[in-house]
Amino acid sequence: MTTSETEAAPGPRITPLETPFSPSQHALLERMMPPGVPPIALFRTFVRNEPMTDAMHGWGSYELSRRLSVPLRTREIVIDRVTARLGCEYEWGVHVAFFADAAGFTPQQVRSLVDGTADDPCWDDDDRAVVRLVDSLIDTADLAHDVWRDAASRFSDAQLLDLLLLTGWYHAIAFAANAARVPLERDAPRFADVREQSSDLAGGRRR
């Protein structure tokens, strides 16, 4: 259980900026969001440090672009698993809201990424290897030989490097969002939503 799940958050420790933004803040935020979409709270928090946000933008854009060598589905398994394992409800919710459908996740897979394991029957062998890779990195800051061997049999060297750095990048994002107490987005799902669905499903099977 993480601090963010056990400690009541009184509010943001670093308050996200609100409009009106300065011209430089507006330009940064506009670059970070799809056209016509208001900037999310995380970016409005980051933009309090404009040089940092500007530097982050290039790498963050790469991680979410088609230049990344792994498919969107694999990318989102990594991001959702990292953020769920670290109790980062904010970033997990944003990615489930924006990308779960595009990734083709079933409700069972969304739940598994929050509370399940790589051995859950909802995963095929390729997806299972990705979940194990993320869990090993979070648990040990390394990959056990069998985890590496399995991943290396499925992904190229370039893809393995992307998976490792993607895991680390969202580890950093989770640290920042958790510690700054970034407020949850209004329309994003919550961990409780998938846990309630899981309880409802279990109850239905018992009846």
C-alpha cells in the first residue's frame, strides 16, 4: 500500500496554474496537449518550472509518439502498470481515460493492471512478459535472468531499451504527481472504480 493511498491528501502541495497564463506558459501548455484540449493539472503543475517543462517535453513527446519502437498497447501496459504499482492514481487515470480503448484493454485487463499479476488469465504471453518486466524493475531495480530472457525472446534490443526507459520515465512522473499531490482529473477513472467492478463481478458469480 502506498503513501498516496493511505494518507488523506489535503490538497495540492504545488497548486496547478490557472488561466490567464503568461505567453510563455501558454505556448508550453499548447505544445503539450492535443489541439483544443485544455491542459491537464499535471502539466499546469510542471509549467511552474518552465525550463524543466520545456526540457521534458521532447522526451515525453517521444515516449507517446509513433517513433517509440513498441506498439501503443505495449506502451500503455507499461504506463498503467507502473503508475498503478506506485499508487499514482492521477497518471493512471489519465492514461486509462485517454488510451485504454485505443490499446484494446478489456475491463479484466484494466483491473489486472491495478491489482492483478502477470499470471492472470486475461493476458497473452507477450503482454504477460511486459507486466513481468515492469514488476521486476519496480521490485528490484533490475531484471531477473528469466524475465530478461523471456522479454529478449519477444522484443528487439531497440524495443527493450524503450521498455526500460519508458518504465523509468513513468516512475519519475509518478513520483512527481504523488509528492506534489496533483489533483485528480474530474472525468478520469479512479482505482475504486475498477475495484468496485471486480467486486460486483465476483458477487455476480457467487449468486
